[in-house]
Amino acid sequence: MSELPREERFAVVFAELSGALVRDFDVISFLYTLTEYCVDLLDVAAAGVLLGTPQGQVVDVAASDGRTRDLELSGVEWDEGPCHDCYYTRAPICDVRLDTEAADRRWPRFAPRARQLGFISVVAARCHGGAA
């Protein structure tokens, strides 16, 4: 699909994702597909999706690749990282460099693990769906 102009790629993605909502809906498959499209359309190296539970926990549900999945699972286990902060503060984490002392202080386990996996910066955004 990357050979199409960007606007056409967006149209294809929106059509496919909206079509998935009316067929036999599998939320995990849908979110995995969404991460793949994010990588393609947003020109990012990787993407992941975490969901909040009614009990206020964060769980990993989808990632565009194995290293992203590994990092997400670690962040959930450690209760730290940009996705954790974004979820609980309800504020986006915008293009934070992971190779700084500030990142190491903020996320003492997450930042070194992210660098070890090849990540140099991160963005986290929180989408609101339903009651919070």
C-alpha cells in the first residue's frame, strides 16, 4: 500500500478499519492491524496499544513488532514509562528523547530497556473511548 499517495492510503485504511467493525469483530486483531497502519501512515518505527481496565490497570494488547511488545510488557510490569504516565496523567507524552539523564530519572528501568531495544524517542497519546 505504501506505493499509493498518502491521502489514498488513509482512505484505504479508514475503509478497511470501518469495515472490520461490521464484520465478525475481533478487537485484538483490529488493534494489531491498527498498529501496523500507524507505522505505515505516521512514518514511525513502531506502534503499540495499551488499554485501561475498569479497575484502573493498564494492559498490553497489541504491538507492531516483537521489540515493541517486549518494551510495552516491561513498562506494564514496572508501572513506568511514557504510556503509563500518559494514561494516568491524561496528558500526552510528546517526542521525549530516551537517551537523556532526565529520561533515566523519570523512567529508571524503562528508558535503559528502550535504548537496549533500539528506541531513541517516544510519543504516547491517550484516546478516550467511553466513560473514564
